[in-house]
Amino acid sequence: MERRIRKPSVTETCLVLITIFATGFMLSKAERVAIPLMLAFILTMLLYPAVKAGEPYKVPPIAMVLVILFCFFAVFVPLGVFLNSRLQSTMTLLPVYYGKLVGIGRTLLAKYQVPPAFWESINWYNTIGRYVSGMTGFLLNWLGTLVMVMVFLIFMLLESPYMDNRLRLAFKGESGDTVTRVADTVVSQISKYLRMLAIISLSTGACVWGVLSLIGIDFALTWGILAFVLNFIPTIGSIVATIPPILVAFVQFYPEPLPALFAFLALLAIQFTIGNILTPKIMGDALDLSPVVILVSLMFWGLIWGVAGALISVPITVMIRIICENVESLEFVAVLMSSAKENPAETG
């Protein structure tokens, strides 16, 4: 049976575009509340199966929530403190690397006859130090945001066991079943995506740490954790994570080029193998999202909410696609967002 999709009118298309830009403007202005709220919402979808797992054993939801919160704090608080301490140690060794960088720069200037004014016009120490110091402040701000996330998360997890009943009461009859089915689909797909992404990111970070440790590059564990965290940002994160260790290897072992070359090839092999072979095989087409849509979503939410927006861009896009494909007037949006692996004429 041929699947017919109603062609949207010009008015509907304009309304969708206006709604997108208006929503983006409002969310950018309310980021201090919207970011913790959205992070808590996505974490709730990830952790809801754990809360529900206690129902067969008559475990109260509050007890499961307390266990989840304990595990959450046990993982993320030490991780934040560790990252902050590693950045502080990097700041301590920054003058050493800066001295090496200056020496390398002077050598290259003399070799390639570049005017010295070019090198002297850039205050590398202040520039690099400002970015590293900014990262320290960034982590401290994230610890403050974490408190708000935890407050929202506690209440959302406590309310989650009763959400299906509330949806059925709010939307009577067939509408209630449809809304409940859409909500269950959103929770299932995003929960699966986040679990698989966490496993893939952990594997990436462990491989990066192991390879850089074998080569003998400084701060190998820090680069492994950085690769784990940035791997949650689709496409761009894995590229950004490979740049710092290669630069450190170049400065650390100069004038010997082989360690930096080995680091580059090893990181390239890790990112290519995991990002282009294992990830598509594990994830499959379960998300049914076009790569272009993922990239546009990454830029859009990154522009609105920065790093936090980039981290949650894919779950938000998945939610939007699932909702659109269940609303007749917005079905065309879901089709445009999909990976289009199937011919519409072949689906019924």
C-alpha cells in the first residue's frame, strides 16, 4: 500500500520556521533554567528503567531514586574534581611547554626565514593560559549547574512512575493511547541511544588513554577522559579531542617527529574504527536521523546553549522527529529529518 504524505502549505511551512526561530530565541534567553531542566529530563528518560525495575520487588520509587542519586554523585562529582585538578596541574606545567614552544618557534623562524615580528606579535602564553583558566571556570560553573540538574531530576524521577496514568487521564480514548505510545517510544529510543553512546565513549576514552600511555605522552589519562566526554558531541567532538594530545606530543618530543606521528595515526585509527565502523553497526539506523540533520541540530543547539546544547542535540532531535511523525500535519518534517533508507512507496 502506497504511503501518502500530505504536502504542507506555504502557511504551514512559514509557521514551522517562525516557531523554530521563536523557540530558539526564548530558549537562549532562559538558558540558566532551560539547560538544567532539559538535562534532567533526558537523564530521567535514561534512568526511568532503573526506577521501574524496583516495581516487581515492591521497592518504593523514593528508595530507587536515592540509590540512583547516590550512584550519580559517586561517579560525576569525583570526575569533576579530577578534571579540575588535572587542569590545575596543566596550568603548572604550562610555562615549561611555553618555553619549548618558543624554542621551536625560533628554530622554525630561522629555518624558513619568517620575520620574527610574526611570532612576537602573538602572546602565546597569555592566549593558551586564558583558555586553560577558562576551562577551570567552566568546570566550576558546571558543578553549579549540576546542583540544579539534581533538584529537577529528583522530582522528575519521583513523578515518572505515574506519568503513563496521567497521560491516559489527560488524553481520553484513542488519543491517550497514541500519546502514551509516543512517550514510550521517545523514552525507549533515547535511553537506548544514551546507553550505547556511553559504552562507545568509554571504549574510545580507554583506547586513547592506553595508546597515549604506550607512546609516553604527558597527561595521557586526561586526554582519555577528554575523549570520553567529547565523544558525546556528535561528529565534532571526536575531532576536537584528537588535537590537544597531538600538539603536546609535538612539543614534548621535538625535534623527534615519530611520537607525534604515531599519536596522530593511532588516534585517527581509533576514531575511524569506532566512529565509522563500530558505532553505525551498534547503533544501526535505530535513530533514523539524517547525518545532515544531526549536523544542523548540533550547530543550532550549540549556538543556543553552547557545549550543553551540543551534548543534548541528538536526543532533542530524536524527540522532535518522533513527535512529528505522529502528528499528521507535521509528518513531512519527520520524513525530511529521517535517514530516508526506505522508499516511501515501499512502506505502507
